[in-house]
Amino acid sequence: MTIEKFIVSADQMRQIETRIFAAGMPSAALMEKVAGLLARRIQALLKSEGRSPREEEPPKGRSPREQVKSSLLPPRGERRGNREEGFSYLGYESQGKDIVNSQFPVIGVLVGPGHNGGDALVVARELHFQGFSVIIYCPFSKLKELTKSHSDYARSLNIPFFDTIEPLKNCDLLIDGLFGFGLEREIVHPLSTAIDEINKLNKIVFSIDIPSGIHTDTGAVLGTAIRATHTLCLGLWKLAFFQDKALEYIGTSELIDFDIPLADIVAILGDFPAIQRITPASAMQYLPLPRSPIAHKYTNGHLLIIAGSARYSGAAILSALGARASGVGMLSIAVPISMKPMLSSQLPEALVIGCPETSSGAIKDLPLGIDLGVYDAIAAGPGLTLEAAITVESVLESDRPLVLDADGLNILAQLGTVPILSERSALTIITPHPGEFQRLFPELADKMGDRITATQEAAQLTGAVVLLKGARVCICFDDEGDFLEDSYASRTITYLNPESTPALARGGSGDVLTGLLGGLMAGAIARKSCPKSVVETAVWWHARAGMMAAKERTELGVDAFTLTEYLIPALREF
Ligand SMILES: NC(=O)C1=CN([C@@H]2O[C@H](COP(=O)(O)OP(=O)(O)OC[C@H]3O[C@@H](n4cnc5c(N)ncnc54)[C@H](O)[C@@H]3O)[C@@H](O)[C@H]2O)[C@@H](O)CC1
Ligand SMILES: Nc1ncnc2c1ncn2[C@@H]1O[C@H](COP(=O)(O)OP(=O)(O)O)[C@@H](O)[C@H]1O
Ligand SMILES: [K+]
């Protein structure tokens, strides 16, 4: 398992860190190593963002602003800038941020009392030695021992220290090392006010480990938090990076791998961690590729989609196009009978089943005598309206593996989510967005502050696979020996999708996912492989298609139909 697969809570990170220290790694040496990696990465980021270093001498005449800035700096002779390496001066370009176009950019480093502050001080020192102009904002009088020691050394180098935010206004870039995973309580005035003011400066901000003020596990804002443009997560991904509400504070993110021994990770998280990050490699291992040379259509699965109504006719098409991309062997689509010609013209390969319909054009019931047993899986819900209750009830009563979405979920909520799902003998995958989730699980209303825990509890309550949609999709299910040795069985497994695009936040994208997931599931069942594994594949694939479409067409150009057209090209990228 690669380092990118693991996700930890603050407590788990602390336990792993404790093992490393107990094994003999000095805490100061680890900080030195980590902060060295941070300093180098920050330099590389600055370079790659077009703020490339200038090698020539700055002009003699300085602007008033530069004079103000240079007054914050130690005499030039004392700065041992390594200009040959090309990091002495940054040519900033204004990118809508308050960035000055200066040859003397100033980097403001925000230093807290703990080891996050210690990391920041080492970064400050390294950038200072590289020739950057660095100032330090540290409004704390009491620092942890190691942090205090780095603070003393930085002062001895004449790096200027401030306890007010005024000088930060002149900085071109801020590095946030106020708090990391050790933040344990709300940030209060005067620090909270200072952080709010810092955010108003609208600077480029690199946060160390996690934006200060964000709860490492729930992603909640504790009082207030630094809004970073970029966060460098240290060692192992933390849960907050997968909590929707933290994303606006995290900005773009990356992992700084500092060689945590696998044995220490496994000692705390287990061989097969209960929470895993979806990676391209893990998602792609369950793609139905390559096909067996002797495959036939029934070995690739038969999916029945039940979707659509006169009001929401497109939902059936979008789900079907999602399923088409899954390569499912046979696709049947049950729609209100008046929609049959439209579906047949859009999806000539599909078997379209016309269902009796209500006066408003919803599916009243499935056709008499239909045998659900012929389908490997059923995907029901998109665009059905609440009038399709009889149909949803009959698929819930069937012994077929089922993906339930949209109105299928709204009907399930009316029927009673927990009793109905716990009685089902076959696998059920429910794919709610947060609104549907709350209708399904009113008992978890007060848990919604932590999407991951809420989804885990929903899976435990129902025995279903619960896929909570949003910016960072969370998938949870009880493992019943599907993946693990017996000794591990009956844990709740969680998969978190790390990357997506807000381009998907528009009507119909979810319908595409329902069909894609249904198709992959039918295929997996026909091939007798574990249908739960394809859930991460579907979520990852759907997001990749959205990202590829957004990259080519902007975030505005990804309507749900267009999304279906990117499903296959997105795979070709890999
Ligand atoms: N885990 C690891 O393996 C490593 C961790 N390192 C760094 O260490 C950090 C964790 O360090 P710490 O455990 O010292 O914790 P932090 O530096 O995150 O913060 C803890 C300090 O903040 C104070 N504090 C907490 N909440 C506060 C609040 N609301 N208002 C005011 N003060 C508050 C605490 O009393 C304590 O002094 C990581 O985020 C990372 O930056 C790295 O130095 C090296 C490797
Ligand atoms: N901000 C976002 N970033 C990434 N993905 C998103 C975002 N908002 C929504 N999505 C994704 O878009 C899809 C929307 O589905 P859903 O809410 O069911 O809409 P609909 O029913 O209209 O299709 C889900 O897959 C969800 O995860
Ligand atoms: K931080």
C-alpha cells in the first residue's frame, strides 16, 4: 500500500509520531528534516508558479514601498543569500492577489507555540539563508521547548519578529505555522481577530500541515481559521482534507512525504486500514479491463435501470449513458411507456421497457410479469418522482443487488430507511447527496458536522453501502469478509475520494454516476467479483471525467450530458 492511500486522525498521527520518537528518531531531527522538505517545496512552488527568481542585481533606485520593506530587513550584508541557486529574488506578478511586483519580496511566517510553529521557524531560517527577505509574526510569549530554541536562533540571525500583523501587509507571501494537528480548542480574541485580519489581506498563503484553525478530524473551523491558497500536509493525509467544509480553507493541497516507516503506520492503522484514500491505482484495479477474450454479453452483466418521468425525462437518458460507458453487457431501461420512443432513439443498444404510468407521467408500476431475477443488478431512482413508490417498494423487496438514488431514496425515506434496508438480503448501495441523506437518516441530523462519521454510522445502521455525495465523496460499508481475513471482518470500511471539481455541482451529474455505478456493479456480479469494490472505481472515474471536461471546457462547460462524453476519454488518460 502506498503512502497516498493512508488517512489519519490527529490521534493516530500522534501515536505514529510517538512510535518514531520511541524508536530513537530525535524530535528535533525530524522537525529539521520535515521543515527542510517544506522549504524546498515552497521554493519549487514559487518557481513553478511563474514567480521565477531573478539573477540580476535589483535596480539602484528603490520605490517608497521597497524602502519600507527593506527597513524591516537586516542590513543586506548580513543576509547570506545564495543567489547562484537562483532563489534570491522573486519576480512576482499580480494574479488578482495583493502581490507587489518587487525584487525584494517579503515572506511573512506565522509562528505558533507548538511544533507547527517550530516547523515554520525552520522554514523561515532556511528561506532567510536562501536570500529571501523573511519576517516572523509570533504573538505568543510561551513556546514549546524546541520551538523556543528555533525562535532564539532565528532572532540571533536578526530575522525580524513582530507580534502585530501590521508588517504582514507588506508581505508578498505568508507561510502559516500557527497550529497544526495539535489545535485542541477554539481560537479566541485577540488571535482570532488577527487571523480574520490576515485573511482580509488576501495574500498567497501556504499552510504547514493544515490551515491553522481547522480541526484535523472534522474539518470544522475552530473559532476562525487561516484561508490558505495551498496546504502542505505533512507525512500522512489527515481527515480534514476530505471534509467538504474545510476545502475553502485548504486551497490546493499536497502531501509532503517524510519517510514514515510503513511498520509504524501499519502498527496504528492495521494492514488494511479502515479508512482509505482512493487513488488511481486502487480505483483502476476494479475496472473491467482488460476483457476476457472469450467474454460474451452476459458475462459483462445485465443492468436494469428504472428511471425517469414525464417531468424528469432526461434523468433516464443520463443514467443510461453513464451505464453505457461502464461497458455493461446488456442494458435494460424501464421508463414510463410514453417515454419509450425517446429512450430507444437515444440508446439504440438498450432494451427499453415501457411501464404503466400515472396521469402525470410517472412510473405507476413495473409491467405485469416482469422477472427481476434476470438482471444482475438494478439501478433505480433518478427522475422517478414520489409517485413511483410501488415500483421502488418492489425493487427493495426483490433479491437483486440495487443502487438506489434520488427519488428512490426519497421514497425509501418515507418507507423507513433503517428497517427496510436492514431486512434486504441483497446488497444495496444508496447514493444520497446531503439533503437526501438527512431525509434518510433524521436520527443522524446532529452528526452532519462530520460527514465521514455520519456516513459510517449510516452504513452501520443499515448494512448498506452508503455513498455520500459532495465535493469529497465518502463511501462506507461494513466489511463482511469481502476484503479482509476473518479476524478483521465486520469493521466499517471507508473510502474517500480526494479530488473532483465543482464543475459537477449541477443537475444531472448524479444521474450519470448512478448509471455508471450500476453498470460496473452488474458486470462485477456477472464475473463473480466483489460488487462493493466497484463503488470506489465509479466515484473516482466520475470525478476524473468531470475534471478532464472542466480542464478542456472550463468549469462552466460540464453539463451532465457532456460529462458522459468524457467518461471514456478520462480513462484513456491513464
Ligand atoms: N507528526 C509528526 O510526525 C511531525 C509533526 N510536526 C509538526 O508538529 C505539529 C504538531 O505539533 P504540536 O503537537 O506541538 O501542536 P501544534 O503546533 O499544532 O499546536 C499545539 C500548541 O498550540 C497550543 N494551542 C492549541 N490550541 C490552541 C488555541 N486554540 N489557542 C491557543 N493555543 C492553542 C497548545 O497549547 C500547544 O502549545 C504538526 O502539525 C507538524 O507541523 C513536524 O515538526 C515533524 C513531524
Ligand atoms: N463542489 C463539488 N465538487 C465536486 N463534485 C461535486 C460538487 N458538488 C457536487 N458534486 C458531485 O456531483 C454529483 C451531483 O449529484 P446530485 O446531487 O445527485 O445531483 P443530480 O441529482 O442533479 O444529478 C455528485 O456526484 C457529487 O459528488
Ligand atoms: K498550520
